[in-house]
Amino acid sequence: MPLYQRTYSWQDHQLERLWDDIVRLAEDRAENPKATHFIGSLVLAPSPDNGPAGVVEFLVVDGQQRLTTLSILLCAIRDHRVANEGEQHRDRLTDQYLINKWTPARRLKLVPTQADLDAYLACVDFSAQAGGGAVGGAYQFFRNRLAEPAVAAQVQRLEDAVIFGLAVVSVVAHADDNVYRIFESLNNTGLKLTQADLLRNYLFMRLPNSSKAVYDAHWLPLQRRLTSTELELLFWLDLVHRDPRITQGDTYARQQARLDRLSTEEDIEAEVRRFARLGALLDVILHPDKEQNPDVRLRLERLHSWGTTTVYPLLLHLLDRRNLGTATNAQVASAMRYVESFLVRRLLIGRATANINRNLLSIVTEMDKNLSVDQAVHAYLSAGRKYYATDADVRHAVRSLPFYTNGRAAQRSLVLRWLEESYGSKEPISLAKLTIEHVLPQSMSPEWQRMLAADLEPHENVIEVHEALKHTLGNLTLTGYNVELGNSPFATKRVRLAKSGLSLTRDIVAFERWGRPQIYKRADALAERIIDLWPGPTDQAVDQSEVRWDLMEKALASLPAGSWTTYGDLAALIGTAPQPVGNRLRSVPVTNAHRVLQVEGTMAAGFRWPDGRTEDPVTVLRAEGVSFDQHGRADQSQRIDLDELAQLTGLAPDELPRRMPRPRPGEGQSRTDRFTEQLMLLQQNTAVAEATQALLDRWKDLGGTLLYGGAAETSCFLMARERGHRDGDIWPMTIYPSGKAEVVFQHLANRSPFDDVALREQFRQRLNQLPGVNIAAAKLTLRPGFPLTVLADSNAAACLVEHLQWFYEQAHFSEEAGEPLTT
């Protein structure tokens, strides 16, 4: 395998597919010994090192993953047969298929990339160390399959199938052909090579005389330090330092164009050395515990936890400046503190994602190079309309804005954890497993209603005041007793919170009651602590607390007939409180303003048509399809909530409010394991978690597959058709471990056969048969959901399986009707 080839990278699903093909081939050959299975083409090129040794060498341009896998499989078959049948199989298979016994200088028939060589040798030499890395993982996979009772009697047939039954087309290039160019052109025809693979190929094509020495000294350590994905990230970050507009998809083309301007082999070698140096810095950014300076390490850890990767170009620049001696540890830590402050203050005012990528990616190219790095970062973030909240903005936001629905749940938790850490408690408490607690609960008992009512002004309403207060920072704390506290009376909560030992709860338990005055007082104290902890912008910054009324108008214009929303949901969407939303709708003509109701589904007492209309708004809503009960309350199933408003306005996925803290997955943890871990962590009711897993198992029994998302909350897609299917991929719902089953009508509207609205409507009606599920017809173009707690009812779970089976059958109806399936 030449230097430009990637390391061995097959995963279990690829190994499983090959294994299934071989097992099926072995069965076919039992009836027809001439049966074969085509495994594709190999592209080989004569090695420039061929001499008179008697063994002809070829470079593998394409096919290394298959060749390596089949060689590992032969090692596994050999070792299985030796263990179960005797030593006679060891030399027979090793000498004939794995090594050139009589040519020690070229002993291995297959020589993998240098990074894989030790692991591969361990397999070939029957070593006890066989089992490390991807090579060892493949070896162990095949040993496990061969040990299965059903396979034990088939080993000879499997061996014959591998050796005699697999057919390939071997394409051998001319000796004068440039194999690097062949490799590059193969990628252009659709083979899945990463941009890091291509750039490695390009660099060593430009190093004809020193490639081996440069590879060993610089590239191999870099490749061992960073994964393929991280290498690609490194090459993109290097480009963004020069031009923040470059996308990751353009990485290879832009790096190649830049490197084409270099004329000598020494210049290319210097670039490889530079990449190796930057790679070591990126490794520190990705793994902050490797940083030696405690102040820099703290800021790296915090920015890493925040989860905004677009800050990486700046971090790489700062660490590089420090290495070059043009910035000190103190300046680097200070610069990162300003970035942290920028992110936290934006979250507080509800602007966590607005233009964040462009702002962060542009820092390196646009900051003032005449200032120290920390002063330059501070000045850049403070200039223009970047939503770096002023102290006045923070004081307003902490009192008035719904912090609990701003940004990502993990980021909200981090702010509270960092606030707790700022008190410097002498008795450290583990904060990682604590969750956010609403002291004034999200759903009120009569006792809580009476407590709030004591502070009302004559024109105020308990429900509206509760909506305005419940999600504000002054009402939030951290606790390990979230489920036990629930909507318990304040006296009960106060006792339990007093036992927590948290500094954040001291000012809560100091009060005898918990109403609006107490929440405001605590909010004001927290605002001052935030201002002291996270410095604000320079004096050139402007007040950024203006409200996105345009976003509200867009959401209301998109609101379907037969649906309604609330002042609180709109306020959370645009970063304000419900009262200003009501004032705006009473004074400015806005499309569909009559579809905004109070949280219980009633028309606000102060509602009026700004354009002078006189119709009864409830009558208009009834005519549009909204149902009201005998008390004049709109049907809650027809309510468009905050998530759905975000969908209507086309907000990006990372702008949607999240409901869960972000568990940090372990190193190498699969998405399947992450989903299971999050489900068990976030579902306090074990029965719900078990019922959810049972549902996923039943879906696979029906013929469906599971696809897991890569976001912080690992979602699970119930795939009825996978990618590559003639009719496109399709899934009925997505399961979120935080407790929601999301029905993807929005996706189904573009997939046959559910692009037929009548079929989607039938699916909606079927789901509405489940107790606790009531999806409004107005949501057939959205992604409504229902709680996973529905599954705790065994009858409801069984009923849902029936409806999912119906969905699966509809998705595959054309195949059942006999139409050909192509991929």
C-alpha cells in the first residue's frame, strides 16, 4: 500500500455485509461448485522498487480495504481451524496465501500502510497481540462469527468460498502512469475518499525524492495524533485563517491551488512540517487536558464544552501565536475569556446563533494586528452589530427574557454551572449530573397560583405572569432532585434545596415565599455577578437588545389555518417577554395576529384589531377550524409550540431550543450506545426507557432499520427505506431520548407515497387513536410530536407497532406489487 493510501478503516457494518455475502456464496457453492461472487475491481500499478528478487510488487491504487479485509479473514479462518482442528492448517494457509516463505526480504504478500503494519503482522504471525485498532477489530469480528455454532460445520466451505469463489477484475496500470493522478481521478468518479486522503496523495506526489523520510518523520506522527475527520478539519482551519468564506467542502481544491504555487520539494516538505506543528495544536484544542498552562486550559475546556466549532480557527491562531512567541499565556487566556463572555452574553439576550459562524470565522482575518491578541479580539467582537450584550442588555435580559428556551440546553446548563463555580465553594460539589430546576414550577398547583396572585396588579392575570417569570434566569437553579421536587410547594422545595449545598440556592432558601418580587431580586443579583464574571464589550458597542419583530411576523404569516400559538411561544422565539408581544400586536397590523392566544387557549382581554376590524376573533378562529370547549378554550392539540414556530420560520437545527443537557460520549462510543445511554439517563421512568427500546426492536422485526443522528442529543430515525432506495429514504418518526417521538410530516410531504396528503392524514388519524396523542390536522406540514410516556401503556405501544407496520407496508407497496427495485 503506497504512502498516499488511508489507514484501514472498515467498520462492523461493512464487515457484516462482506460476511453475509461469503456465507451466502458458501451455501450457493454447496449446490453449484462453480458459483462466484463479484467483489469489484482492483487497480494496481507496478512498483518502482521491482528488482530481480523474483517476487513482482504492485502498488494498490484502489482496493486496499477489500484486500486487507480478506487477508485478515484468512488469518481468522486459519487460527480458528488451528484451535479446533490442529496445527496442519497453520502453515498451509500462511505459506500459501499470506507470506512469501522463501523470500524474506519481501515476506508479506500484502504490505499495508505503515500505520497498520504492526497490527497486521500480529494477525499474520498468530500473535497474542492480534486485536488492536481497526485491523484487530476486523480480526476479532471474524473470529467471533466463526465461533458461532451454526458456522462451525461450515468452515471448510467458507474457506473455499473466500479463496476460490470471490471474483475480481484486476486493472494494471502502465509502468509510466502516474499512480497519484490515478488515485485522484478515482475519487472524482465517486469513490468515498476524504479530502484529507486526497491532500495526503497530492503532497507525496510532490515529494518524489524524500517522501519516505518526510512520511516517517512528520506525516505518520500527525496521522496518529488526529483522526481522518480531524485531519480534514485541520486543513480547513488552515484555509479559514486566510479566507473565512471557504467552506469545508472546498478544502482539497483550495489547498491544492495554494500548494500549486510552491515550486520546490523543499517548499512542500516545509508545508508538511507546518501541518504537523498545527496538528499538535489542534490536538490540544480537541483535548484541552493536554494543555500545560492552567489558565489557558480552563478557557479551552470551557469553549470546548460550549460546542461551537467555528471558534477553532481563532483558538488555533492564538496557540500558534503563543508558540511563535508573539503572544503570552496571559494574553491567550484573556482573549479566550472575551470569546466566552461574548457567547454567554449573546445566549442571555436570546441571540446565541445570530450570524455566529460568520462572526467567529472572521476574527483572525479582520482583527487589528497592531494590538495584543486579547485587545484585538475584544475590539473586534465589540465592533459592529455582533450582539455582544452590554451590561444594560444583561440586566434587562436576566429579569425579562426566557433564558430556559434560549440556545442549547447544554449551554444553559453550562452557564449555571459556571455561575456556581464562581462562588468558589470550599466543599466542591459534582455539578455534571445536576439538572436545571424551575423553582416556580412550569405547571402550577393551586397553592402556587395563590402565591403569584398576591403580587398581581389590578390589570394582570396569573397565567400571563407565570408565563413571563417561569423561564427567566432568576427562577432557575441546579439540583439533583428535579423529579422529586416537581411542582411541590415552595416550603417543600426550600427544605430540599437547602440540603443541596449549592451557592446558587442560598439566596432562594433565604426567602419565606417565592413570587415575582423574590425572583426579580435574585435576577438582579445574578445579573451583577454575570457582569463581573464575563466582561462586556468596549464602549464602542451599541445596545443589541432590539427584538426580532420581523421573525415574529414571518412566523405568524406561516401559521396554518386551524392552528394557534401563544404570546409566550412567540416571545421565546424572538427573544423578548410576552407583554411586549401583546403590545406590538395591539398597535401594529400583523398578519394572523388573531391566532395568538393566552397559554390556556383563551383570547387576551386586551385584544383588538389594529386595522379597525370589528369581527369577534373567536368566531374567525372557529371558521378557520380551531375548536373551542364550553369554557372558550382552544384545543391544545392545535397549538403551534416553540419548536414548530421555529420550523415554520426555517431556523437552522442548531437554532432550535434543546431540552436536554449534552452528555459527553466516551472515547470511541458508538451512536447506538450513546442513544441508549442518554435514554436511560434522561428518562427517570425506567418503564418508558424499556418500552422505547422494545419499540425499536419491534421496528427491526418489521423489516425497518435504525439510523442514529450525530448531534449532541443522539436521535434515532426509524428508517423504512434507506438511502439509495429507488424512491428515496423515508422514516415515519424520530425518537429523542429526552422524551419525544417526532412525527416527520414535513419530511413525508416530499417522499412517495406519503407525498399524497390523504395518506399522511390517514397516518395522523391512526396515531391519534393512541391514548395521549392528539395531533392537529393543521400540523400535516410540520414535525409534531408526542411524549414517549405514551409507550408506558402496553396497549398503546402495541397499537403504535400496528400503525408503524402499516406505514412500513405503504412505504414498500410498489415492491410488494411486483415492481422492480433498483438502487
